[in-house]
Amino acid sequence: MWRFHPRLVPTLATVVALAVFGSLCAWQLRRMGEARLARAEAADRLAAEPFDATAPPADPGGRRATVSGVPDWTAVSRQAAVSPAYEQGYRMVVPVAGVRVDVGFVPEALWDAVLAAERGVPGARAYRGLARADAEGWLLVDGDGYARGRSPADREPPVAGWEIVTHERPHGEYATTWAACALMVLGFWASASFTRSAPA
């Protein structure tokens, strides 16, 4: 005859395990909600009307912006980058009307030639793109490259353009895994708690 007789030590261990797995499951569910909220907020920021980069809002990151003026090629800087084709190079950053503008990707071997060509083009320019945070505050990443296509082979550098990279993490799957672990522990405890008594 089978009898349900849970023992103290396995029961205490099961309670601890259920508390741990339950907390991990709840944590992943909370992370899933936070991730959905963050993605929705990023989509709203991107859909908002572009702002004038010379008079930015308090938190410009992730919003579209525009700026016009004469680029100051004497103050150009560069940021190490890799192209979508895994080519080593730099992002070309130049001040325009007091705003740092990332005008695009330049292969390392072509930097000097491209910079000389850009300096040789006189007059004001208009840039429109995405405001992004960096170590120095924020900059405007020129987005006109998307209107012309993104492939570096299709046009001369600097190759403008930006992309939104969303790292989707399967928080729902993680939560399901922790819940399954909790159920397995509970099942093991229940099966171990049944003992078979000797027939009378």
C-alpha cells in the first residue's frame, strides 16, 4: 500500500528550490515586460517629428534630427568601425553648425583621399538622420544613406546610413524553463514522498 510521507530534509530542499526557480521565473517575466516597454518607447521616439539639432531636446537619443551649415573639416575626427561587409575603417565625424555629424563610414585605406575630396566641396550642406549617444555626449548620424541604399559597393565613401539594432532576448522561454524546473523539482519531491508499506 502506498503512503504519502514527506521527509523533512527533502521537503526543506524542495521549498528552497521552488523559491529560487519561482524568483527566476518572475524575474524573466518582469524583464520581458520591461523589454517590450523599451521597444515601444524607442519606436515612438523614432516616429516623432525631427528636431533641429542646433536646439536639441533634453534627451535627443533615438530621435530623428536635421542640421544645415558648412562642415568644419579642420575639426574632423574619426571613430573606429567595421562595415556591414566586415571591412575595417572609420566613421567620419565633422562639426556642422556646432553639431557633431557622423557623415558615414570610410574604409581605412581611403581615409586621406576621402577627407581631401570632402574638403574640396565648398558650401553648406543639409544633414538628416538619427541622434545617438556616444562618449562625448551625442551626435547626428547621417541617415541619407538609407535613401540611396546601404551597400558600400554601390557608392563612394563616406557611406552614410544608420540602422536600429534590437536585441530580442527570449525572456518568455527563459521563464518557461525556470517554471519547468520548479515543476520537475516538485514532481521529484512528490514521488519521493510516497512510500510503500509492507502488506500486513
